[in-house]
Amino acid sequence: RRSSDLHEQFEEKMSTLIDNIPYKAFIGDGAKWIWNWVDTDYPEAIQILDYFHAKEHLCDFAALFFGSDTAGKNEWIKQQEGLLFNDDVELVIGNIRSLPKSGKKIIRKAQKALINYYGQNKKRMLYKTYRNMGLMIGSGPIEAANRHVIQHRMKRSGQRWTINGLQQVANLRVVHKSDDWDTVLGMINKAA
């Protein structure tokens, strides 16, 4: 399958689940198709760039730029992290831009890429604002839930699943972990 087909399937299934939720916030890793979908279908939603992805990009660049200067790298990252947690992404972009020009093309290219990445996502990097609103700034808890809710049940020794059977058990597992059996019972009673 083409990735665009998978995106469309995901968007359709997700929309079915969330269309009736009045207040929406999306956390993403910067994949353009996610933000395009949210911009098109949920323009009123809050969009959050996963903080840990944003920091990972910062750390990767700092490792390249500072090389063996671990103390300098760690101090610089700590300063930028403090700014990010204070909604000062513009200052971080300025700090990246104002670093001494490197003679290495790979570093200049990484610097430009990080500036572009942060520039394209700055409206999604208001981490202090999001935290003050009680929102998560990272997708880690959701990824952990996937391991706990789905993988823990589905990947037991000796299990084999058809796609249909897997989906049905996954649906029940989600309901079980959400403690939402009343919804299932309501559906059963409607069908009866």
C-alpha cells in the first residue's frame, strides 16, 4: 500500500472516533501529513509538536556542533530547553542562528534544517502555555498505553490472530482499560 492510502485510512478511522469531541488537542512528531490533516479537518484544534522530538532534534544538532565539548553542549542544551519551556522558541531559533559559522557543510546543513523545523512548528511549541492548560506536551504516555493496552494482550506466546479477530479483541481491550463497559452494554441492548 502507498503511505497516502494508510494516512487516509487512519484519518477516516480517527475522525469517526473524535468528531464529536468538542475540545481537541493533537500531539505530533512533525510529520507534515498529520498537520495537514489537522489543519484541514480540525482547524480549531490545538496542535502540539511532541516536546521530546523537538528536543531530540536540538540534541542531535548540538552533538554535531559542539563535538567533543560535552560541557559546552550540555550547558547550551539546558539553556535552550529552559527557553522552550518558557514559550521562547523565537529566542531558541535566534540562538541557533547566531552560533559561530561552522566550516563543516554537514553542521551548516543541520543548523539550517533545525532552524526550518522549529520555524515551521513554532506555533506548536508553546510548551509553557500547553502545560498551564493541563495538556500533555509529549506522546510518550500514549505510546506507553499502546504497549500496555494492546501489545501486552496481543503478543503473548503462541498467539495467532486474523486481522478481524485482532481488531475485535483490541476493541474490547480498549473498552476494558477505559472502564467503559456501559457503552458496550448500551450497544448490545440497542441491537437486541
